[in-house]
Amino acid sequence: RWKGMSPEQLEEIRKQQEDQLKEKERLDAEEAERNKEWERQSLSNARAGLLLEREQERLRRSLQKMAVDDNMRMAEEQKAHQEFLDKEVYTNEPTAAYFMQF
């Protein structure tokens, strides 16, 4: 007649269950560690991206300021050149004698 499992068989099952529980805890701990590392890496990447965006914005503003300064300088040079032409070069107005040649 069958009376169930022997004490050795029950002990073996309990040991296997305990081993499975320890293995599951180990795997859960590894997964939690991977998740923490992933989160840390993600935050690090986000921080680096933000710093890069700030640096690009500073560079863009610097280039814009340089372009504005160059345009102002060229406008002043052009104005000075035009004043020179008006005051020094274009001062000899044609006289009636000039037109009589034709």
C-alpha cells in the first residue's frame, strides 16, 4: 500500500524549492542592478545632451553676435566710403563748356 513520499523525497523537494527561491532572488537582484545601471546611464546621457545643447546655443549666439558686429562694421565702412566718394571724387560738376564739346 502507498503512503506518500518518503522523508528523503520530501526533503529533496524542499531543498529544490529553496534552491529555486535563492536562484529567483539572485536573478531579481541582478535585474534590479541592471535597471539601476540603465537608469544611471540614461540620466548621464540626458545630462550630457543638455550640456551639449547649452554649448551649441552659446556657440550659435556667439556666431550671431559676430555676424551682427561684422555687418555693423561693413555698414560703417560702406558709409565712410560713400561719404568719401561724395565729398572728394564726385565734386567736379560738368560746366557748360563740357557740354559744348558735343
